[in-house]
Amino acid sequence: MDTSNPNLDLFKPQEVRRRAHDLLGIATDSGLKHVEVDLSKLSDALLMVLETTKENYPEFHIPPYGVWRDFEAGGIDRWAALASARSFEGAEQMLTSAADLAVLSAYMKTMHPVGWHYEDRMTETRVSGKQASALAAFHMFASGSFSSEMTDPYRVDAETLIRMEKDELAFGLQWDLQDDTDLLEALQQHLKRLGEALALRSDFFSEGYFTRPGLLMVRLAREGGGAVSALKLMDRLLEALAPVWLGGAEAGDISLGDSFRHSGGTGSSEATVFPFHLAAQDMVYSLVEPFAWAGLEVEDLNLLAVPADDTHAAVFVKTGVLKIKDGPEAPTEESVRDRMIEIRAITMALTDKLADLLRSELDVTAEQLPLTCILEGGTSRAGNHVLQQSSPGTDKLGRFLNPGAVFWLPFGA
């Protein structure tokens, strides 16, 4: 990446966090149009997250946050069963396959039909929301839907993504081919963009005749000497894939992906771009375990930003830390976008503060309780529980965070 271009600083997690905390500072002075913050209520959020963590992991043996927990819905380790059936010949082959699946699953967390549930008929497990997206992606992957090699189903090939058919997507996702045709067409194009982006960066994703997302992870493993930097991984993913996420801000001819331009109504006279990179960060978090299985450590995980999603926002809305103001009767496109930006950015910064409070309460360091474990053990599980209750204040979060202009954001129905 040409890091001399200042716009590309928006691809760096450090800049993501800095801008979110800057906005939190404005919010605490009541300087935002769409949200208010009451930091005195953080103790209530802390109690909710601490209780959730103790309930789910009483011994505090917490696995990393990522899509692999979704694959374990119903208490079933589906990846272990798949890997055992495949009998990978070596660590690199396993890493490529697992990384293919991790990238694909994070990428396929998109808008879905209202009331959609996915049923894993083999285990009689029925799930909804983001977990449904993950299980659907897993089973399509296991059936070879994304493979160009009949004898090797457990893979994701660029050419297969590019030519994916709607009927295969409908069958794999358990969507209705007629009623859900608009969402199917959008997802079809979404997958095509990913395949094309992979093909355009053969230096990252190709080896021999094949182009797969997991081949980037093999390259980084070979370069790493036993460790891989999460920051470098994030940098590579965004350098190659930022253009596939449509609807965000642009800088000249550079698409900034999941980044949006705030109108400037924050005490500043100029609009500011706020980067979130939700899907890309989910990919990085979900790649920790594939690297570990291949014998590599992922460094700098605590430097990644918090997922800017409805799950984490729900924790703060429910406990009164974050209040969404009533909007105008006739909202403009600008005000709707600004509200989305403010909710997501403040959520990121508040989760950072909550993580610090949690470590202080437990008297542990960031190394002893890394962010990825806090996300898995407490904040994401607590937020999911809140969203399932659909309580006042949180029932509109999905709609607020996905105003309709950006297909791929996985908020709402």
C-alpha cells in the first residue's frame, strides 16, 4: 500500500479508534445532533457484561471472538467434523481452507429477508440473524458451492464467486427464489465483486492456476516467522477489498469501503470521514484461530478496533449510556447518515472504555484479558441478548444503522 497517501490512513485501526474517541469527546459535551452520552451509566454496562461473561465462561477460559462461535451453534463443533473428514495433508492446506471459510462467512453477513431463520437439518439447529448467515455460509462451503474443483469442495475460488447463480444462493440460504429475488440479486453482485477483487490482486490471492482468499493468509504465514501481525493483515485486506463494500465515502478514485462522511455538525466546519471497516475487522478476528491451528500467533490484536455494530450499541442503549435523540419528522439523507455514524463511532469508543473498566474490575492486564476475549465473553453476547428482547430504544437500532443505501451492512432485516 502507498502509505504516503494520507487518505489511506483511514484503513488503519489506530485511526479508526482515534476518530471514534474524538467524537466521544464531543458527545460528552452534548455537542452531537443525534446522540447523547451519560458516562455515569457505564457501571451498569459493566455489570451487564461482567454477569454475561461469568454466566457463559465461569472459569474465564474465553475463546477468541469470531465467526467460529457461530459455527458452533447448538453446541456442535462443525469445523472439527469437517476438518476430520477432509484429512488435510498439511498446515498450509488447512489454513487456506479455514481462511477461505472465515473470509467468506464475514463477507456474507448481509441484509436478509424479514423473519429469516436458517435450519441446519442435520443437527436440527434453527438460528436467525447473523448466526443464520454464518451457518448458511458454512453449509454451502461444505457442499462445495464455492469450489471450482469437484474433488476438493472445501474451498472458495474467485471464478466461482463471479459466476454464482441466484438459484444456488436461494437453495443454500433457504431463501425464496421469487419473494427474495431482490436480496438474492444484491448478494449475487456482492459475491461477484469479491471474486473480481481477488482476481485483480493475484499478488495477494493467487498461486498457480488458483485464486482464493485463503492464499493471502498462506503468504503472510510464510513471511511471519511464527507470528502474523493483525495490523498487517487488516492493511492487506483493505488494500485489496475496500472497493467491494459499496456506498461509503471515496477519496478521488479510491473507495474507502465502510467509511462515511459526517456532515461536519460536530463543532467543526468541515465534514469528517469516519472509518469503521466492520466486515474486514470481523475477517481479521475470525482468522486468529486458523492461524493458531497452523501454529502461528496473531500479534497486535488489542490494536484492532471494536466492531461498530448494533450488537455492541445495544449494550449501551439498554443501560442508558447511549441515548438516541428523536430525529426530525422529515429526515434528510444527510441526517440519517450522520445518525448512523454517530451511533457507530460512539459505540466503538464506549466499548474501549468498558474494556478498560472490566480489566480494572478483574485486576488483569490487556495481555491477560485481550479485547477479542472481552468481545466474545461479554459485549457481543450481552448485546445479542438485548436485541433478542427487542426492548424500547434498541428495537430501531437495525434500521438506524442501515438506512438502506448500503446493501452489505448486516443490520436489521
